[in-house]
Amino acid sequence: MQFYEVIIIGSGITGASLAYELVQLGVKVLLIEQHDKSHSATRYSYGGISYWAGMTDLTRSLAQESLEIHRQNVSALDLPTEFRELPLIGTISHSQDPIAVLKTYAHFTKQPRLLTPAEAVDLEPLLNPDAIAAAILMPYAQINPIETANAYCQTMVRLGGHRAYDRVLTISSESDGVRVHGNLETYHGDRVIFCTGGGTRALLRDSGLAIRQCFSHSESIETDLCDLQMRSVVMPAEIRRFELERSAAMDDEPWEAGLTGHNQDLIPPILDVGALQFADTSLRFGQISRTQTSLAPQSSPEASEQWIRSGLAKILPKVAQVPGRWVTCTVAFSADHLPLVGPVGADRRVQVFSGFSNPMALVPATAKRFARQLVSDQNLVSSEEHKELQTLLPSRFGMSSISS
């Protein structure tokens, strides 16, 4: 029987980066993924790294550390991550006050430059200047998220880590460790860490454990390779998704009810109109966010695609015409938009690493710090670093009760 020090469930950017960091420290790791081709939020992510957007001292420092890790990963990992730095143009509509929009960036580590429509088009010729009153210019970075997760996984395996493809059903704590019960077999280890994004709450509940994590349903359009060339990332200067999620997380009862099939659409869905292009020339644009409490969203792909394309046609008309596929995934978040990192309940053998609202800008550095804490090496973890991670514990929200 194989026995692992740490079993990680989920090989999106959270699980893959944490597995890599732990193996780097000499930990015997098993990474379990349900599919050989992930359908996680990482798979459908934009891969954007808004490294200036930290809301607290901790997230600001994590974002700066993560940016350096992304830069180092270009040579440290076995596969390319397609990391690149490029401008972000934040569009401001005619119904918005540009000065008021600028003030919303006052607490970030970098301040935007206000652009006229003509200046914005000079930077991104595909923009329609008549559709915007102004724009902001911010620095930005981008990776290919699925390639980056694959790079972490392949390097982790080369360094001695293990990987399995199985559907995890439940977990159980025993006197000699934990059991992860999969559809194919049972896996044994000292501890298990859930890196399962929007599905974390439901999966923990199946094992009799509770956690207060929510999720939105993100809908976007992805394309094959195309002839258009975007010079920048285009997004709204004010992203409405964060306010949507904040409002949806105020009451936890609907989320608990959603686990038992009582789906609620908590807040009317919103569309944040934006687009970006990956290094291989494929595009991703959208995005709709819905706060339905069931993991199986109730929406019309055709209607959603039409909504996205009609919105984008005003800002980036040529991009809106590129053929593509409607895709959806869940995006995990917490009530305070900080991640959930640490033990679930009193049993420290069951932990979670999830709920990152700005994952590409926060996950790499948080994974490195969390891995150091997990190996309990005081030479690696400073008292300040330990104290900072304590602010991310799931217990800060209390544990919601599990309905029968």
C-alpha cells in the first residue's frame, strides 16, 4: 500500500502549484485529478495577473511575490507558461465619471493613467472610440493558465511527486491518517488538501465537513486560432463581478441549501465586457457572472453567447465576430474575497487551499508560503509569515451547519 505525506485533490493552478512547492521541500505528494483534461476554473481562466490589485498588506505582498515567481517559472518549470507582460486598457462608458473611476484605484500599489478615446485606440486599434468616454492604462501580465498548471504538474512528477486520475467521492480520518476514497481505489496519507475550487464545499459536505465558500458561474467565449491581433487586454475599468459576489455571500443559508438541490439565483447576472488574446492567437472574451447556488447552472448557452457578443460588439466589434464556443465554469470566492487556506474544522489532517478571487496574482506566492508552513520547518517560516497565513484560515467565518 502506497502511503503519502500529503494528498492533494485537484490539479488546477492551486493544486498544481502547491504540489510542486511541497515536492520541492522533499514531501511525498500525490496529486489527484478527476480528468486528464481539467475542466476547472483554471481551464477557462483568462490567465491575467493584476499584480497591483491587492486590497490588504498581505495580498499586496503576495501579488508582488507571485509576479516574481511567474517570471522565474519561465526557466524553472519544464514546460512554457507563456508568461508575458502587456498593457491593460480599462474602458469607461459614457454613463461613468472618469475621475470617480480613478478614485477607486487609489488604494492599489500602482495608479492608472487616464486615456482619451483616441489615445486608447492608439494602443489598441481594435477598440471602437465612440463606445467609450475614456479609458485607463495599467500594467498587466498574463500566462496561459492550463499550460502553467501542466508545467507545474510535469515538473512536480519529474522531481518525484505522484499523480493519479480518479474521481474522489469522500474522505475519512482514521487513527493512522486519512483515506481518500476514489471511484477507482482508496488512497492513504498523513493529510489531505482540497484544491477543488467551486466544488470544494460540496465535496467536503459529502464527507461530513462544512466550510463557508461560495462560487459564481462564469460564462465566456473561447475561439480557435485567429488572424486578429490584439495589442492589449481590454476589460472594464470597474469590474462588477466583485460587488456581485460580495452581495451574494452576505447570507450563507442559500449556499447550504444549494447543496441539497434548492437552487437560488441570488443576484441578477452581470456582464463585464472584455477580451484578451493568448500567445497562440486564440481569444477569450466575456464574461457573464451568475450567483446560482447549485453547481449545475440554469442558463441558455445560446442566449448567453448572444449577450456576450452584443455587448462586446460595441467595444471591440471585430473581436465580437470571431467564431467560438460558449464555455462555463465555477469560480470560488469567500465572503471577504480572501482565500481559504488551512484546516477544515479541528482536524488538521484535512485542509483547504481554495477561494482565490485573483488566483494568478496570489496563488504562486501563497502556495510557497503554505508549503513551508505545512512542513513545520521554523527555519523556513517566519513568525510574521505564520501570523499572516492565520488570517486566511477558514475558521474566520465559523463553520456552517450541515443540513440532513
